[in-house]
Amino acid sequence: MELAYIILLILLAVYVPFYIYVRMGKLEKYGFVKYGPCVMIKTKWGLRLMERLSKYRRVWNAFGTISKVITVILMAFMVFIVVIDLTMIPQMMSSSTRIGPEYILAIPGLNPMLPLVYGVIGLIVAMVVHELAHGIQSRANDIDVDASGLLYAVVPVGAFVEPNNEQLQKSSRKAQMHVFSAGIAINTVVAVVLFLVMSFGMLGSLAPQYGDNPAVGGLSDGSPAFNEGITNYSIITSFGATDPDDLRFEFNPSNLVQVRYDTADSKDNIANMRLGVYVVAITADSPASNFKSFFEKRFIYKMDIGDGEGLQLVSSLSKFSELLSKTHGNQSVIVVTLASDGTDERTGSITLASRNGIGFLGVSTNISGMGFTTPNEVLAGAKNPFHNADSIQDVGMNMISYIGAPFRGYSPIPEDMHWWYSDSQIFWVSLSTMFWIFWLNLVLAVFNALPAIPFDGGYLFRGGVDWIADKFKLTGDKKEATVNMVSNGVSMFMIFAFMLIVMVMLI
């Protein structure tokens, strides 16, 4: 993070005198002009191509209609994301997790999430097709394109095409909305096409050799699994004599079990270890937080929930959940914990809190420090982000999760998991290139759909308000005042909400 600040300060130190020099008009003859806080670098790149492609006017008229539909859908989705994030601000503020400024700026190589080569390729493709679509749609509606080029403000912030503003203002509302929605729509189309190629083509061709074997998708430092040398992304091939495809088997942490596992570098490794419900984290201000040394980095061995069964062995994660589901808030339960080496058995009485109508203890657990997934589950999520969605809300949340996948190292499958599926470097380079072009086109489309000027969605929203005003037969100054009030008000709210969310994530 410190390096990111240093680089940004150096870039800022270079940009400020350059901006002042441009503002003085010293470089105007070379196409460098100020544009708010940015420097606009005007060129004639792509103008001939826009002219040539714009001749297919029926196609672009139909695409304009489709573009408006796509934009409205993405606009609704973007508003949904902002509203969800606003409701989560208290949770964000109480969380210790923060992101650095390097994650805010879409600078490949500086942003830890964006790989340098793939990120540059994806950004170039996304920006070029976005602005090309604006230019083509402008010419298809007889609006001249005066220039194309780049916007620069400390770092390159985007590409642009510059329709003739006077002609654009005089054109019909339909033409304006076709122009404004073109970039969002073409980015969406590119993203959808690439997603289908990845999902049904490339990912569909993979056949995981480990299939439903448990795969270590998270490992806690100092846990029994960590101490026995099991590494993240290991594939479990056997838990003693138990079928490794079934994580619902029962175990007893007082006994040692021979665990066999494969890694990317070695096969058939052996770890003799204890398997049990292991406490990896304790929720703040929960009943367990008052007994940290009793729970922290220990097995939950037995429980007596007062149902007449006495102390029962907590033999699986599902057994632990089942026992808690039979309790209620303010109920005292007997808990027996065991040290990770199988010694130091402790017994205590804990009074539960209440959550969702049942008893709440406040511990996060897994199996001996290992969080599990399977190669098939990871592949299913990469191929279809909606594969486990049961409702419209699930679809929306899964979409948000898929867009945020690179923050968790997925692109669409983390590099450390590649060995689960294929050793072909050509395959993974091709897939990664395709994913980043897909992802950056999708992100550019979604964020441009924000109903706030100067985003494309803001101009589309204003056009929609203007159309509604016509339906209510508003005219003259009253219409203009109403349109300005609604569109500017929504723009200000969305920008304020977006900036607030970003600040909460940074502070």
C-alpha cells in the first residue's frame, strides 16, 4: 500500500505542472486541451472506421432500441448494488477489513487485483469498443464526430469520442439516447459473448481429475492441518478409511486419523492428525468472546444442551449445527473443548445469546483448520454464477459476487487451482485473457449505467425523465425545471452515495 501512495504522489507531481502547461494553451495545436481536471488528448483515430460502419443504419437503429433496454436493466442493477451497499455501511464500518487506494484506481500492475498484461489488454479492448460504438451511433444519426482520443488525469482515465455538441443537442431525443446507450450496450454484448465462449466452450471442456474430492480452500495458521504440513489448495484423497467424497462423515478429535492428500508438487502425502470441529474465529460481543481461551484454536469436543441426552460427541459440522438448532437464547449449555493436540480437556457452562430464533454461541468453525470446497464446485461457479441461486435476490447477489470475483483471486479460477484441471499453459493464458476482457467490459458497462451525469446512464436517465414529462404534457420552462430537478437530484444522490460507500471502504 505504501508503494501505491508513493507512485500516486510521483504521478501527481508530474501531472500538475503538465496540466498547468496545457491549461495555458501551450499544447493546443498538438491536440492537448483541458477538460475539467483532466487533459483531453484529441486525435482523429478511428473516425474513418466509424464512418464506414455507420452506413448500416437499419442495423444501428435496431441496436439503438436494444441498447436502451440493456441500459435500463443495468441501471436498475446498479441502483440495486448502491442500495444494498448503503444498507451494509454499518457492517462495513464495524469491519476491520479495508481496501487501499490502489484498488480504487483501475491501473493494471498498481491495482493488486488487475494483472499488468491482462489488465492492459482488457482495458484497451473495453474502452475502444465503448467509444467506437458511441462514434458509430453518432454518424448513423447524422451527428458529426469532431475528434477521438484519450482522457488523462494523473493516470489515463479513459478514451473518448467527441460528437459535435451543437448537432447532438439539435438531434431528436431518440438519436441522443441511441448515442448515449451505445457504449454500455456494446460492452455488455462483448461481455456476454465472451462469457458464453468461456462457460460453454473453454470451461465446459474441463474434466476435473479430482471431481468431488475435498479441496482445501482456506487454511488457518496454527491449526492441526497447518501444523501437519497440509497446504492451501491441497486435494484430500482419503480420511483414513472414509470415502473422501463425503464430508458428512463422523470423527472424534481424541483420535488420530491418517489423511492422504495431493498437492501441485507432490502426490500421496500423509498427515497423521486429529479431525474435529475446530474454532477458527470468535465473534465480537458474543457469548464465546467472554471465554476466548476456552474456545480459541481448540476443538469443540462435546455438548450437553439439556435435552436429556447428556454430553454428546460433536462428531461433525452438521452435528454441531443440529445441536445449536435445538437451543434458544438465554439457555445455558455445557461445552467440552479439547486442545488441538488432543490434550487439556476443559468443561464450561455457557449462556447462549439469541439469533434467528435459536441459541447463538459466536464461533466460526471448520474441520481442523481447513475450509473445504471441491473442484467440481469451483468449476460450476466459474461456468455459471447462478448455479445455486434459488430466488431473484440470489440472482442479484450472485451477480454482485461474480463481478467481485477478482477481489477474491478468481479469474475465473485462481491460478493456484489450475493444476486441479489442466496443465496446458496455452489454455490458461487464453482463458485468463478472455476473462479480463470480459470482466472489464462488464464493469465498464455496469458503472457507466449509473444514473448520474457525467456517466452515460445519467444522460439516459435525463432523457427518460424528459420523455415522462412529455407524457404528462409538461412544456416550456416548467418542463425544463422539472427535468433538471429530477435528473440533477438523482445524479447528486447517486454520486454522493457512491462516494460515501468508497470512503467507508477506505477509512
